Amino acid sequence: MKNHLLLSAAAGALLIVAAPAFAADTIADTAPIATNEAPAETSVVDAIIVIGQGQSRQVQTLNNEAIGLQAAGTSALKAIDKLPGVTFQSADAFGAYEWSTRISIRGFNQNQLGFTLDGVPLGDMSYGNHNGLHISRAIANENIGRVELAQGAGALGTASTSNLGGTLQFFSRDPQETLGGQIDLTAGSDSMHRAFGRFETGAIKALGGLRGYVSIADQKSDKWKGGSEQRQRQYDAKLVMPLGERGDLSGFYHRSERREQDYQDLSFSLINRLGRNWDNVQPNWALAVAAARAYQTGTALPAPYNTVDDAYYAGAGVRDDDLYGAKLNLDITDHVTLDATAYQHKNEGQGLWYTPYVASPGFGTAGSTAAPLSIRTTEYDIDRGGLTAGLTVDIGAHRLRGGFWHEVNNFNQARRFYAETVAAPSRDSLGFQENPFFTQWEYAFETKTTTGHIEDEWTISDAFKVNFGFKAIKVENNVKTVVGNPLAGMIESKDNFLPQVGFVYKATPDFEVFGGYTENMGAYVSAATSGPFASQNQARVDYIAQTLEPESSKTFELGARYRTERFQGVAAAYHVTFDNRLLAVAQGSSIQGNAPVLSNVGSVETKGVEPVVNTPKNIFKGEIAFDQAGFFAKLGVSYTGERYYTYENIGGLAPSTTVADLALGYRFEGEGWTKGTQVQLNVTNLTDEDYISTIGSGGFVNSDPTGTAQTVLTAPPRQVYLSIKKSF
């Protein structure tokens, strides 16, 4: 029998109570963690969350059981929402709809965190990411083995230049040693259906023990409100070749084909006037055309419009990604270990809106079939490649580690417009658009990133060890104009000494104290829609390059861990100074594409009022789980306090909410055709709460006393999904 109780709060406490473990697989896929510290010790507590015993930072690891208890297709980001200090929101039940996903950790937002998959950098995982991709496109959630969250500061070797406030490292499941596979089928609310299949070769003796897997996931679901659907197909493959007793060489390939129909950004006034279920008007083409015609001709808008931004016909995000590479882990000697990863990532993407602000060519002329609206896209093309490498040397009481990361990223971004016909839509809103009638701007960015680090972990005694080291970062952002306002030149983000020191003291076999200090820097973004180039003005870019400094943070952390056979817990206190904070204030509605105003507001700590948006003052997480005789159940409850989307805390306050999710099922045991079969039911938003999920979807603003900023999204109602899983 297994059961556990999990409680967490924003102050940084994590408690897990559990009965004695009967299984040895506390953490699935316990391969060495690629950090500059020793891997966290495996707890004897049979828990789906394991605290980072032996580390000088606050670290929690979620295994694949925690991810598997979510509804099929749910992003691994949603699984970590149960951890202390973490706030995650999305406008879909799966936490995978990229326009809406927002994660905040200790007051730092998503674009100020670091993300990797098997050591490969994923960038900041923001929408329209210029140097990576979202984890929900990088790998199917069924293939994730574990997730490691470092809340205060990631390891020095983490391949990220955005990790001001912590890191999330995702690790894929390795191929298994035996021939087999897995088939999962899921169906549920809003005509959702998902099929996942994974084939395992097992170790092939004739090929030196080579083993691998290939998998495919296909998911489709109607939107929970409005028209059209969201769908994705994901292909994953991994090969592992043992290199004797010394290590292994692995190769990986991930391909994603994502097609997402958007939900309309709402405002508080829109919700009050038209309700939480208000959305874009698709498939009502006639209404969208009437609203656009009224705007173009200056006549009265059709009901129920008050402004032309109340709703558009549709919006969508289309993305194709290919991520591939190879990884080497090698024990050169008994005391020297080498690890290296080479990778390549290519992306083609478009984010589109049907805009009433720009009519199709010919509208208004006699006999023209042109619509009074057009399709506006922001187009993304990424071609990046890089190499990470690290060398670890054990010399008695000292464990020395050094390494580097180098990446060259070519990112092209453009704003284009495509014609539509007045009688009916002539284009697929979930397809890549071709043959534009106008390119407003197009820029080519080249970003060169180089980081290096060195660290010593010194075991002074059996009870006390310290670690100290530093990393250096240099990022060069170059821009060239293809179409639009002339931009040229380079902005550099550089710091040659970012120290990290820490300690761990084991006071008793069950109790340890840890602490540390870390400095980090966030590099400038190479994009025409965010960061210093978003102004698309050479004088402003030059001013930023010559005057402003990149964002930086200083984090102090002190905590304690306690672990017995029936209990594990951690509590941590932290203090963060956030310097050179850059605020990007949205101007007008998102569809208008106005450049945001970028301002350096100095240090958050030294301000009388801290303008930290999307950060609740209080959060509380609780979970009760049961597992006995094949039956299992989990009830999770999350309280999120009030959150602002205004920097000055004037208006824009999303109310607090409490949301519960339920999972229950049965695992068939014994032999026969039912062996390896599991039936699982998931209910999200169990009590059908009506609440604001995402804030800041249309950007953050200084103030919004009238509640008219269209920058919030409502959460989906209660959703139910049934999965049948079979492994063989």
C-alpha cells in the first residue's frame, strides 16, 4: 500500500508524508543528473517528488509517475505547479496552449527562467521564442523521465542565458533493455482524442547492446469555447550505444507539428459585458466581415461589438520543429568524466490573426471580391546549433568541474499580410500562409552565445561540504534589415564573473542545513517583437547598447531538509535582488503590433513599491494520494492569491482562486492479456471554478483603472478524460 500527503506554500516549504516503500523504483530513470553538483540522493520515501538531498540549492525532482498522473497530453510544466513558490496558468486544460502558458517562480516570470531538455537549451519558452522551443513541442510528455526544478539558481553548467530566477531541467526516458512497447489511448471533453505509441527495440546483442525507441503521439481537441480546434503530432526517437563499462553514446530526434487555434484575449470589462465564454467569432465569417467593414468605413459596429478589438474572426499559431543531436557520457578514468552534447534545432512558425485594421487589396472598389480584413502574421524561422561539454575530476576531497556552451542562432522574423475574400474564408487558418500582399518588416538576427564555468565541490568532512565557482557569459546580438525601418549593429551582453557559492551541513543522518549565494545575468533578446530591437528604431537601439545594462539578479538562500523512512520535507528562506529590471509596457491592442516601451526601472528591491506582475502574495498547494491493490487516486488542490497585470498595482487585479484536480484509476496485475494495462480517469477543475487563468497574454501595462486592457484569459471549465494504457 502506498499513500502520501503533500503540502506546500509560497514561503518555500515542501512536506511529503508517506508509508514505507515496497518498491525500489522511487525515481524512474535515475541516470546521473547533468549538473555541477553530485546527483541528489534517492529517498527511501516512496514519493513522486524527491527533494535535493545533499545539494546546496533548493531542488525538487518529479519523476515520470507524477507526470503520468496528469491527463494525457498535459505539459510537464503543469505537473510542477504543485511545488512551492511555483505558479502556473493556462487557458487550456492541458497547460500546453503556448499563447496562454505562464509560469512564475519566486517572482520571476517565464522569460526570466532557464529551460533545458537532456542538457539542450530550450531558450525561455516564451511565445515566439527566438532561441528555442516550448517543452510541449520538444518531446511527448509520455517520454519525459523526470523534471528537476532549481528554484533559486540553477547549476553553473546549465545552458541558459535567461535563468535569472531558477531553472527547469527535463530529462527524457532512456530506451529499455528488453523488447516491448507502450500504447495509450485517451478521449474526453470537447471531442478530445489522443493516441500514443512507443516501440522499444531492447538491447541488441549483435550490435553491442544498442537499444532504442521510436514513438508517435497524435492529439486533437475542439476548443472549449469558440470555433475550430487545437492539434499536434509529435515524433520522438532515441538510440543508446553502451561504450563498454565506461559510458554511452546516444542520439535523439524530436519532431513536432503544432496547430493551435487561439482564444481571444479578454479584459475585465469584456468579461463583465459579454461573459467568460466570449471568444473570437469563428465560424461566423459574416459577423467578422461586418465588424471589419464598419471599422474601414467609419460606420456603426454590429452588435455586440463596442470596439473592433472585442473579437476577431480567428487567431492561430502554427509551428514545425526538428530537434536532433548526439550526447556522450564517458568515464575517461576512474576519476575523470567527460560529457558532451551537440545539437541542431530548426523551426518554421507563424502566429496569425484575422485583422480588421488592414483590408485586403481592392476592398471598396467596384466589383472587388476583397474582404475588409486580412490575415496578419508574425513569422519565425530558427536555425541554431550548439555544443555543450563538461569535464569532472575527482581528486580526494575535491570534485572539480569545468565546461562550456557555445551556440550560433540565426533567427529571421517578419510581419506579413495575406488577402482574404469577402464571401467566405479562402485560406486555412491552421495552415502556413503563402503569397503575401505586403511585408511590413523583416529582420535577420544572428546570436552568438558563449559561456564557461568552473567549480570546486569540497568535502571538508563527512558532515560538511562546500562548493564555490563562477561562470562567464558573452552574448552578441547582431541584426540586419531585410524590409522595414533600417536597423544594423550589435548589442552585447557580457559578464566575466558570476559567482556561485554554497554549503551543506548534515547535522544528523536525517537532518541537513544548506545555503548559498548566486549571481546571474539575463542576456538581451534578439527579436523584432521583444527586447531592445522591438522599437525598430536605430537611435533607440544605439541608446540601449550604449546606456542600459542587461538584467541581473543576486540570490541568497538558506534552508533545511529532513528525511526519515516515513517523511521528507524542506523549508527555505530566500532573498532576491533584481537589478536593471527592463519593463516592456504594451501599447494598444496586441493585434496592432505597436512597439512596446522598454524602460530600465533599476532594482526591484530598492523601490518603494515592487512592480512584480503575475506574482501572487500567497499560494498554497495540497495533495492527497492513495495506492493499494491496483487502485490509485490523487486529489490535488491549489490556492493562488491575487495577481496584478499592472506594474503600478492600479487596476488589473485578478482575484484569488482555488482549483482542484482529480485522478483515479486501476492497474491490472498478474499475467495474461491484462498484464501492463491501466485505466485512468482525470477530472480537471473538479469544482468547475470560473476564474482568470492567464494574465499578461496581451502584455503588461502600467495601470488599468477601467479594466479595458485585453490581456487576460479565462480558465476552462471542468473537463473529463479517460485513458487506457498498455505496456508490453
